[in-house]
Amino acid sequence: MDISYQERLADFSSALKDAKKPFLFHDSDADGTFSYFQLKNLNSKLQATSISKTKDVQLKAFEECVSSDHDVIFFFDTPHIEEELLEHLLGQNPLRKMYYVDHHTNAMLPLVEKYSITYFNPLLHIDSKDSRPSCYWAYLISQNSKKNLPLVCIGSVSDFFLLDCLLDLYTLKRGLFDFLINIDDKRKTELVDFIKTYEFNDISVQEKRTQLIQMIWYETNLGKIRGLVDFIYKLESENIPRAVDIIRKIDFNDLIISIDAGQGFLFEDYAAFMKKHKELMKKAVDKNKGREFVVFEHKGKTSYNRQLSEELLYRIPEAKVLWLIFTKMDSEWYSCSFRSRYPYIVNKPISDSLIGLNGQGGGHDQAGGCSVNKQDFDEFKKRFIQTIESQLQH
């Protein structure tokens, strides 16, 4: 008989606390980042790096960051792990244990079983509709530490969830709640009452939940922090650890002051990024206003896919499905970001459209991404458009 999910998480907690030199691979977003911050509070010796879905990035992270004396390896919020990375990890130290927490579809199960990885995924171990983010499970692994309460709140809202931890923050740290969710009292009461009344995955209030989360993202200090964390993974790889460390150590009030001032390392670059983002946002809105299926492509040195796809869902309320396409100069790959409104789904169309092609991707029902080789992109595009147009017609 399988152990309960509480026992499974307790096993993760014990493994991290007892590790002499643990290492964490986490996704390059706010969910993965705030998972790391919480786990670091549980074991200060934890070292970490972010990874994307691409093989080259994962293997480079292993070569540059992992040594044979890292006794325990953790993965958090990483929907795709290359088998070659797992082989390198065990080849370097056959005795090390590996632990994996994720909340995406269970595509990694064959490798989890093959390499005897201790695995937790709420979709598998709790309920097939429970996709609460990795930072929430990091919070439980850290045994609901009050120090981690604001971290799980920021991480979970950044990953598009309104969880009960926000009520705990409202009750236990009201001043910090008011600072992070700095909206008028009427809307604050509306938000708190909503979380008290509805389950996090109640599809009957999907649209209302979306509106409240978008309000937080684009009108509050929590949203500013989320935007900065998303941006840091667009920096040159050698600058990312320093930027992550700044966010981990800085007081929230000082962080907002630095974001607003736009001066110094990280913050000056972020201000320039947001200026370009606003220019692209205007172009995308002007081109797609009134459309149900939004498609927007941009090129350059930096991708704005995630930021554009998420904000366009807010700026174009009539849009049902959004597809952002980015090509980097001299790259052989297209990078894509997808968003949709309930009940339209994007993850299965992404996976189905990639069958037999050189590419990888997936995600959740209403949010996903992929990378596709240029040689196969036209075929992918044809398949994906046909699938989405079929959804929109029904």
C-alpha cells in the first residue's frame, strides 16, 4: 500500500534537513524560485540553480554547479528533466538520492521509476485536479514555517493560484499583507471573502479568480516582485545567481523601492526591459484587439513571451487563446508561450502538435510553452492552429 502524501512530504523534509550538502534544480520562474527560498530556510547549506526544458541548459548546469560531494539532489517545478542529466548525476555519485516535486502532468513518471527517484506530484498522489504549485509543497515540507509564509504567498499567486496561505498572511502578518496587496479596502475585502468561500480549483469561479489574480499581478507590490523574479532569468547566465541572491536577502520594502527607482545592478536592466515590454504590448494589443485567437511574434535578443502572453489575457478580455512566438537571432528554435481562458485548453494541443517533430513542451490546461526547431515549425503551426480553431468553433 502506498504511503500517504503527508508521509511522502515528511520524507522530503527529513532528507533535506539531514543532508550535508544538498543541491536543488528548480524551474526558472517565481514558483521554482520561491520554492528554493523556502527550502534554503530549512537547510542553509542548500545550493541551487535554475534550469529550463532544454538539454544544453540542463547539462551545462550540471557541469558548472554539481560536484560529487553533493549528497542529495532535489528537483522542484521542473516539468521536463533530460535522461542524460540523470545519468550524469548518478554516474558522478551512484549513492546519492534524488527527490522530485512537480505539479505538471506526469510525463516524467517512466524516468522517475527507472532511476528510483522519490517523487511527489499532487496530480498523482492527491487528486487529478490538484495542481497546486511547487512552492506550496515546499511550504508544507518546511513545516508551515512562519518565515516562509510570505514566500509561499508570493510564489503561489505568481503561479496563478489563490490559496488559503493568503488568509494566514492576512491574519498573522496583516501589515505585510497590506503592503504586498496594496489595493483599496473594498477590493481587499472582496479578495479575502473570495478565498474564504471557494476552493482553489473550483472551476465554477474560474473567471472571477482570473480577474482577481490579474488585479494582483498588475496593480500591487506583489505583482511588481513577481515581474522582477520573472525577469531575472533573462539575464546573462553568470548574473542570475547574484540577482536571485539579492531578491532572497533584501527586505520587501527595500525591494519595492529599488524596483520603482530603477537604479543599480538588476533594477536598471529591469526598468529597460519593462520599457520595451510596454512598447511590444501596445503593438500586440493594436494588432489583436477584438480577436478570440491572438497570435503575436517578435524577434531579438530577449524573449517577452511569458510577460506578453499573461498580460495580453488581461488587456484583451475578448481573447480566448493566446500564442506568443519568439525567435532569437541566429537560433534554430522557436520559443512559444500559450495562455487560454477556461474552458479552452492549450497543453494537449501543444503535445499533440509536437508528435513526430523536433521539439518539446507542455504545461497546464490554460498555460503552456514549447520549443520547436525551425525546420518543423510550419508543420507545428498548421497542426496547432487547426486544433485551436476546432475548439473555438464548438
